[in-house]
Amino acid sequence: MGFGCNAAGVCGCKIIDSPRERLIAILTNAFVPCNGRFPFLITIATIFIAASFTGFSASLISTLAVICVIILGIVMSLLISNLLSHTILKGMPSSFVLELPPYRKPQFGKIIVRSIFDRTIFVLGRALSIAIPAGVVIWLFANIVIGGNSLLAIVANFLNPFAKLMGLDGYILTAFILALPANEIVLPIILMGYLGGNSLNNLSDTFSIGNILINNGWTILTAINVMIFVVLHFPCGTTLLSIKKETGSWKWTLLAFALPTICGILLCMCTTLVYNIFI
């Protein structure tokens, strides 16, 4: 379910009887990319990974690149699950028994109503509680000017030295932070920062996006690290609220925030180090 929406995946962990294994599943759910991350992954893979190919070959190469980072996320989720089960969440593994209920005629009206009220509206309400204040913050970052620079540019310049260690730049790292409410707005925030605008940019032309990114210093290393960090970074705000609701603890919510983020930062640093040594 996490591939569709990490918040829904977290809520879906209720079916796991073992509290320990349910908590492990919740903490590692964000390691798989939700559908909000796929458009960004596909765009970057198309522009940089498949740039030397044309036609069907380009589509095949970009698809393989996206599949590789998805597999990376799955592998990392398994590794972290194993680590948690042998450290802070030790315990005996439970067996899984699926008992088939008695067959009854489906009550379609009840199913639709309950799914809408119990799941869809509930998750959307959490999303709105994050999106509205976050939208105000993004607008303030783009429109508040101090000493001739927007607040967005100031924060990006401050984060730039650390971002360089990850093979990124300050605007990319700032975009990930400001995109806490939704992964879909990472690229628009990056473009807004590069173009010096005061509103989100949502270009649909891949060629134009590629020119903007390349003109602002993007290389194949930048693209690879961005794809890694897209998969391995903190969950969106809606997912974090769902984790808090399901676990009832800010401690586990903060751990769910930190685990993928630390993995992403370390892996990007390693990729950058290896690239600089051999290239």
C-alpha cells in the first residue's frame, strides 16, 4: 500500500497482530516511494540517465533506472527491519495465520460509505492540516526579501555547504525540507528557487526543465543523488501524522522521520565520495 500512499500504508499496518512487527512495518513503510515521488523520479531519469538514448531505448533505460532506485528502497527497508528486530525491537517472530471468514453477500453500499468516511476523508483531513500551513510557509520563503535576497535563497545558501557533501545544492535540500506536506512539490520548489520566482513553477516540458537544471549545475552525479534522496528521505507530513496516530508516540514518529533521512544522507555522501575518487 505504501507504493500508492505511505500514509495509507501506515494505516494498513493495523492488520498485523504483533505490536512489535506492526511497529517495524510502520517505521520502514516510507522506504518505498509513494506515487507522489514517481513523477520526479521519472523526470530526472528521462533527462539525465536516458539522455544518450532515443526512442524505445531511452524509455527502457529510464524505466530501469527508476526500478533500480525502487529496489534500493525495498532492500533498505528489509535491512532496517532486520536491524530494528535485533536491536530496539527485539522479540520472537510471530506466525501469520489467515483465517477465511464465512462467505456472505457483499454489502456494496456499506463498503463504499465506510471506505470513504473511515479512510479517504480521514487521510485527506490530515493532508489538509499539513498542506495549508505549509503553503503559507512556502509563500513566505519566496516573497520575504532580506538584503536583496529572498528567504528561500538565504536558507539555500546556508545549507549549500552541507548539500555539496551529498552531491546536491542548497536549493535542492531546501526544496525537500519545504516539500514536507507533499512530495509532488519538490521539483516545483527547485525550479522556483533557480528562476528566482515568487510562486511555484510546474513546467510540463521535460526539455525546458532539463535546460534549467543543467544551467544551474546539475550533473549525472546530482541526478543520481537526487533519485536516491527522493526514495530515502523523511515521510511527508500526512504520513508522519498517521504514524503519530497509529503509535501514539512522538518518539516513534521522530524515529520514522530520522531512519530514511539518515540512510539517504549517508548513501548520497558515499556516492559522491566514490564518484569524486574515480571520475
